[in-house]
Amino acid sequence: MKIADLIKGIEDLKFQNFKNVEITGFTDNSAEVKKGNLFGAFKGLKTDGIKFVSDAMSKGASAILTHQKLNLKDVPVLISHREREVFSLLVKRFYGKIDEKMNLIGITGTNGKTSVAYILEALLKELSIPVGVFGTINYRWKDRKIKAKLTTPQAHTIFELLEKMYNDGVRTAILEVSSHAIDTKRVSSLKFKYGVFTNLSGDHLDYHKTMESYFSVKKSFLKKICDEGGLCFINGDDEYGKRLLKDLKDCSVSFGFSSLNKIKVVNYSLKRSGTNIEINYKNKIFHIHTNLIGKTNIYNILPVIGLLSDLEFTSKKIEEAFSSLIIKVPGRLDFVENPYTNVYIDYSHSDDSLKRAILTLKDLSFERIITVFGAGGDRDKTKRPRMGKVATELSDIVIITSDNPRTEDPEKIIDDIIKGTVNNNYIVESDRRKAIRRAVEMANKNDVVLIAGKGHEDYQILADKVIHFSDFEEVKKALEEVKGEW
């Protein structure tokens, strides 16, 4: 596509060395440049993409989009103070506004995005709707799976994959939308039909600095959906959800346990084998049975009921779809089958998500809860003592260990966690493998072990290297060594 056609009508765009060159694709990573690509040289937190312009040109970039003039003679340079937003718009035009030919569903919030996406995907498939998903674990549709580098990929990757999904007959796509993706304009040109807000709690403050800033980013995403005629499903029991509902009252539907919500729980029962829920929406009662456990998953199911209802599926169809499905969300209260004790692996890596996971298990009347967890290095440090408080307050035994320390000293991260502990019911074992083994050794038949923090991840990041490490594999090894093979 010619660059003149791509940039037509875009305001505040300036040029150097303008030539009507052919654009064959897009990237903001100089290592991925192919001949004819437009290279986005963006200013990042740690470095400026301008440093990589010469590398991009050596690989055949036909144009550069950046935020300032460059000392170049031959290659066209597009200049804008909104360079990331412009990049996303150019990509949209290049792919023929493919997003507007599909039903896009954007799920945002601190916790629950992946679970809502998996639940909704499973139901849509059961109801014979082909669906694509962009998520923390992978990007997938039909029989194709691509391992995710980012929860929400860069704009050019989103549009490239949307086109592939569309060509494979997919007309509905679910996107887990991170606050980083919103802030860096990766989804700024996408048109969503639906939005979901799960909750907001302390996380990513190394990036956003304050909760108000974090909230403002999330709100901007949902407001844009509303402004473009979409509908948002918002957790009405959440403090920040209540604020959103006031601001977006004409284009939002609330969900939760409170009777003030439009989608509300009227009755429920929690068992280790699953959950029964009665949900009232638009004066219809939905009788839902699911294998998913805990109140947290009820919150994850509620917006799915709203979405499927708005897509005009009957309550009977939705009930039948739930009852016929065994829904599994990788690394989210993921039960490890074994005959000896109860072990769940969960991705919870903030105080709020850890609290939700432990409370879910407390509702299921286990004898003791043994929690193994750590905190990631080079990330939001403010949540570490809060995690220590939650774990020692709600668990019977806590083993504090390592979890992706990155460039930080694992012992110092553990010290930060210990500052928040409120009971002397914890032990420290910085070797995660040994920590998991100790938990398994302690556990009796009626106890439950929660291994928190890594979930689906199969690696540990130690300084400048990444090593293979899977909580699932380590639990199974520990069970075999301690309890015996089965």
C-alpha cells in the first residue's frame, strides 16, 4: 500500500524526505524489519527507538515513524507527537479496517481477564461460534496457537492475526487488554463491540505510580468503547467499578452479588466439585452449574451471561452449554490430580489475587491451607508486604519463596514480603523447588496446598537468564518422591 494512501487526513503529521513509497508491513522492533516495512521508532521507558533506525534501514525499512526530526536523506520520515497512536491507525488502514468487520470483546481489569476469556471462549465454541483469543497464555483460534510474548500484543501483530482469523472464518475475537497496552496505544485504533471490567487492585504501580493513574488508563479504554457505540459489563461490587458505572451509565451493565446490580447472583452453593449459581438478568433466572470453583469464578461467569444474552442466546441455551462443559483455565486454581492431598496451582501474584485464591479455598472447608508464594523482582515493590499480610492472615502455614527474581536478590524480595506478615506461621525457603516439596511433605489428606505466583508459566527469570521451571512438574515430582507413584 502506498504511504500517501495510508496517511491521508491524519492531523499533525509532519514529513522529511517525503516519497510515495510502498509499505509492505509494520514493526516497532528493528530485529523484525523486513524489506518495505514502516518502522516505528518510539520513545520507551528505558530507551528511544531512534537508536535503532539505522539497523531498521539496513534491513530494508522503507519509512520511519517517530517523534522528532532525524538526520536522514533518503528514507521518508513521518513525525508526530502521537507516534504510537498514529502507528496503530496506519496499521488499521493497511489491514482494511478488519476489526470493524468483527465483533471484538475487550476484557480489562487487574485480575480475572484470563479466566473470563477462557470461560467465554468455551461457551461460544459450545454454542457453535468460531472465536479467536488474544491472551496472557497464548493467541489462539480454531486449531492454531501462538505463544504469547505480551498479554496484549503490539498493534501490527493484533491486526495481522485478526486478518488471519477472519480468513479462517472467525468473526468474534476476545482480547485481554492490559493497562500497558492501553497506555502505549496498542489498541487505540481498534473498535470494540463489548468491554468487560473485572476489578482494580494494587498492581503495576512500578509503571503507573498511583492507583488513580492506573484507574484513569482503564477508564479511557472503556470510555472509548462507549463513545463508539459499544456496551460495557462492569463489576458493580468493585470500588472502581462503581465509579465507572456513574461515568458510563448510559452504555454499561453492572454485575455482582449486590442486589443493585443488573446481572446479580440470587443464590449459590460452593463445592469442591463445582458451583451452582442462580443469576437474575432482565427478570430471567439462569440456573448455572459449572465445574469451576469459588466466588471468584462466579464473578468471572457473570459478564459472560450478559455477553451471551446480548448476543441473543436464550437462557436455556446458555444453561445447557454450561452444564455440558468441563472448563479448564490453565494455571488458575488449577487442580493437580493425585490420590494423596489437594494441590492447586494459581497465577495470583498480587495481594488481591492471592487473597481471592486463598478465600476460595477457605470456602471449601479444607482442614489446613498451606500457601507457597513469592514476589517478582524488578516489579511493583509496594505489593510485597501486602502479600505477606494476606498470606499469613488467611493461611494456616505459609512458605515464602522465590518467584522470578530477575535482577534483584531473592532474599531481599523475601525480606520485603516478611515486613507485612501478621502471624508467625511462616517459614522461608528461597529455593522454590524445595519450598514446593516442603509443602507437599506437610500436607495431609484433608489439607490443601496452594502454589501461587507462576500458574501456567514454565520458567524462572534469574538475573540475565531464563531457566525451565514448572510448578506443575515440581508438584508431581514432589508427590511421587514423598508420597509414592500412583
